[in-house]
Amino acid sequence: MNGKAYALYKKDLNSELRTRYAANSLAMFIIVAISVILFSIGNEKITQSLTSGLFWVVIFFSAMSGLSRAFVAEEERGTSLTLHLIASPSTVFSGKLLFNLILVFCMNTIIAVLFSILFEAFIIRNFALFAISFVLGNIGLAVASTIIAAIISKAGAKGTLYPVLSFPILLPLILTCVQLTLLSNQGADFAEAKFELAIVFCYDVIMLTGSYMLFDFVWKD
């Protein structure tokens, strides 16, 4: 990552600190989603598999509410033309990806802490496995969300198109991460989870490679 990519990340960070659009959207969705789940469950006890699924469902829809504006904001403010002149496509994508990575990790860490506190079935018995799957899952989520945001930035129905494109692309990642979270809750060792870990790792590599190859065409269109 070069200096221009870091400068672009700083610009997005400072803009977010002023407007707090993504932070407020994510915070409100996380609070509302977890509150609805708690009220729906009531005094009923839920299984570890259901808790693992709910954990990644909240993560998925939280990402849909806060990560879609990575490139939409540039189009709305008219700053995308300036970025075309001063930075290469790979630099622009790297800066946006870094911002989304940090946002995703902060968001999902908060969700994980809240789930650990509020849900009795969400007990991590193999923390190393959970940490690795958590990191790999967040990377895949950030990469996919960033390239999808770039694709829909010039579309008319941006808000509608983003989740429609995201769901089929992120579905393999979400399903595999649900299984990894369940295995870590059950205390499974790495030998039992090596297949799922390989899937998530390959997903990240493919998405990252494909995104950098595709973004050049998306950005210049």
C-alpha cells in the first residue's frame, strides 16, 4: 500500500468522523437487530447452531446497512473525477478497502462482544479457531463489499441493488463462517475445521485477486 492509498483512507476516515453516517447506521442496526432477537427469544433457550447463525446474520445485514457508500459518496459529492486524475485504480481500491476493513473489524468485534454477553449459548471454547475464522471472514466480507459498492456506485437504484448483488456473492462465505463459529463454540480442534478454513481462505484469495483485476474496468467505465 502506497502513500496515496493511505491518504485516501485518511480522507474517508476524517469524512466519517465528521458525518458519522456509517457509524450511526451500523450502531442503530446492531442495537435494533439484537434487541429484536432477544425479544423474540424471550425466556426460550436457543441452540449453539442457531446462535452461530444469528451471529453472522446480524453481521451480514449490518454490513449491508453501512458499507454500501464506499464509492457512492464519491459519486454524490463529485469527487470521483478528482480521484481519476490523482490516483491509479489499484490505489483507490486499496484506500477504500483499508477503510472498510477497519470498519468491518470494529463493527464485528462489537457484535461478537454483545453476543458473548447476551446469549448464553454463544460460548467460545476454541478461541484460536474462532479468531482465525473471524479474521478471514471479516477480510472476505470487506473485500466483497468494497468491490460490490464500486459496481453499484453508478447505478440508479443503489440502495436496492447492493443487497441483491451481495447476497449470492457473500452466501458461501457466510455459510462457511457459521459452521466455523459453531465448531469453535463446540470446542472442535483445527483438524475438524480444516476444510471450512480452506474454503474461507480460498474465498478471500479469489475475491481479493478478482477485485483488483475487475476494479480497473469498473473504475474507468
